[in-house]
Amino acid sequence: MSGRYEQLGRQLRKVRISLAKHDSRATSVALRRATHLAIDLVLEEVDADDVAAGLAELVTRHILDAALAERLGNKLTADDREHEPDATEVTELGRDLDRLLRSLEHEAMMPELPFVALVATEVPAAESRAALTISGRHIVIAGRGREGLVFVDDRPVGRPFAMHSAPTSKAEVRRDPSGSTRIIWEAEGLAVELGPDFATATRAVPPLDATVIGG
């Protein structure tokens, strides 16, 4: 998967943080960069020379629905370099770009999720932790007292589960058309699965079935 996916996720995260700070200039810059990355991703995914045709192809492949493709087509092809969007416009476009990103990652239509200002907070002290960014969300697996807990954008998801320490090997990320995302640390025999809305988490020890730890 192209590095542009992670770049787009990071720019969308910057948009949300800038919204929380009421920094219209930083918000506008991050949103413009996210828009350019979205164009690149669409053209990278399809056999087309322009964005409108690319979005239309994604509709035929059931990765985007027609309404989302139409909205994105209007925004991604508009020449509004001098326009500084207000908070409502930022939220609407950010929500559509976030859905585009997740739909391309999962190769299936993903549900619309809230796109709101993000106030960064500190994850509580942990003896060990593993972190990565998925779809613009900062995911942390924090270990303390032989227990682990999943944090999404610095907020806990679910309940603690048994874990000697946070994994240190490279994680493998597997995305399912259902919208779930499984993070696997094969060396440690640990897997954490996030729900399509990032509000639930499951923990499994491969190759055993997942067991719910949140919801």
C-alpha cells in the first residue's frame, strides 16, 4: 500500500487538531494538502487520467457510493486555492476525505464517521507501549502491570486485557471489507482488532478466534 495513504491520514489528523486550536490558517493548509493527496490516491487506484473518471470507476467497483463520489468530484476539481473554508466546510470535506481514505484502504464502501476537532491528550503512564497510525487515528497499545489497553487518539477503548508487555516487533495491518482492522504482532503472538468505527476493540492470540474486550 502506497505511503500516500498514511500521509493522507496524517494530514486529516492535522486538520482535526487545527480545528480544535481554532487555527484557520493551519486548518486550511492541512486540508489543501489532504485534498491533493486524495487526488493522487484516486488516480493511483484507477486506470484514468482525471479525477472525475477515477471516482466514477470507484463507484462501479463498489468502493464509493455515487453521492460521495459526486461531492468529492466537485471539491477535488474545484480551483479554490484562495478560498479559506469555514469550520462547516472543513468538517464536511474532512468527513468525505476520511471516508474516501478508509474505503480505498478496505477496498469496500465504508460508513461515514464523525469528523470532529481533536484535542490531543496524554496517554496515562505505561511501562511499555506500541504505537502506530491507522486511517489517521493514533493507536497505542499500552502495557502496565501485566495488562494491556487500547487507546485510539489518546482515549481508551474497551477494558484491560492480559498482556505481559507491549509488543516490540513490526506490526502487520490487515484490513477487511467489513471495515474491521486487525493489527498483528506475529512474533509476540498478539493481535488486536478495531471495529469499523474505532469505538470497539477485540484481542486475540493468533490463530485463536478473537475475543471481545470493548464495546
